[in-house]
Amino acid sequence: MKLAKFILLFAAFGICINANAQAVNPIPVVNDNWRFSGTISAWVPASWATSTVDNLSKSADSSISDNLNSAGAIAFFTAEAHKGNWGVMADLVYWQMSGSSDINKSKVVLGRDHNLYAGTSGQQTQTMLTLAGTYTAYRSNNLYLDGLVGVRYISSTETLVATEQYTVNGKVKSDVTRNPSYTNQTTDPVIGFKGRARIYDSSWFVPFYVDAGKGPGSNNTTWQALLGVGNAFSWGDMTLAYRAMGFDLKSNIGVTKYTNAGPQLSATVNF
């Protein structure tokens, strides 16, 4: 249901803006002038994580609805600059997810009220920053293709606040709070391609993006892919796509594999 509303919002926005507009060619013009673009996105992925230590493996997942309900600060930005066939790009994905739980048990023993409370709250912060140089490998009136080479920085921080309190007849006998925090990060080289294909000489197009990389060690990989549909205007374009990103984070005891995938609505402004 949420995805259907997402798609209807995109379609309605495109129809309203483009109702009386002349068709714009969505294929970029390549010349010796500088051209810039900035993109802001709303990405709502589901998430999957699998941790492996020796021969033991444990998986956990959260739906799109789960991630929306637990979302904190988020930022999804992309910036590009091109001159001729050469260019540079930066893509930032940043989000915070949080949750909490508690247990409160009470029991009367020998006429005295014994109460035990235990509560936890946690927050996970993930940052994925991709920096790359690009080169236009092919450009026609209906197809645009850039090759890219760069690096991806990934950081994941998990913070936990755990509290335990034991009281007897209202008097505190034990009160313990711990606040551990752990950060894991990696920087890996990536190589890939991106571009767009025009649909039937119209302002509509199919955006695509693929990259993959491998860092040090046999279990350290990263990848990203996107495919969607968009509509171009005189000021830029709107796109609705399915975006997926996967990466591994190594620790001193094992490896955790993360995958995030879901619909993304983006608005790009050209300068």
C-alpha cells in the first residue's frame, strides 16, 4: 500500500508539471561547458543483515514499515559536475534507526514488594559515501552511458543504553546503567557504469546505475544498483526507481553482511 501511494504521488507530480510542457530530451548535452546537477532523494528500503562468526550465522531483517517507524535523521544527496566527457560525482546515504524495549516484574516475598526493571534502547547510524570520477563512454539522442571509478566509505555505529534497577519496598538495592558503543568502517574501491535510456523520443527515460567493489580480505565486498523511470523538465527531472545496496563489515570476530533495498523518489536540478 505504501509503495502504491509512492508511485501515485510520482505520477501525479509528473502529470501536473508536464501537462502543458513541450517534451524535453532527457539525454545530457556533452560539450566543453561545465554542467552541474544536484539530487535530493527519499529512499525507503527494507534491510537484511547476516552476521557470521566461525561456522555460526545469524540473520535479522526489517521491513520498509519497520524502518520508517524507527527512522531518525536521514540524508540522501547526489552531486555531479561534468566538463566534456569527464566528470566527478558524490553520493551520500546517511540514516539513523532507533528502538527500545523494557521489562518490569514485581513480586511480594515475605511481605516485601520486590520489583525488577530492565530496559534497553538502541540506535544504529549508517553512512555510505561514494566518490567517483566518470567518463562518458557513449552518447546518442536516445542513450547516455558513463563509466565510473572511485571509492565507497562505509561506517556503521551501534549504540546501546541498558538499565537494570532492583528495589525492595521502594528502596533501591541495585541500579546499573551501561552505554556501550561500537563503530565499524571500511573504504573500498568501486567500478561501474550509469546512465539513462530515452523512451520513444519523449521526455521519459529509464535511469540505471551499477557498481561493485572489493576491499582487502576475502569477505569484504560492496555493490549498488538502481533501475527506474523518470521524466525530464527544463529545470531537471523526477525519477522513481528501485535502489539496492549491499556491503560487508569485518570485525575482530567475524563479518556482518548488510543489504538495503527499496523504492526511491528523487528530484534533480540542473545548473
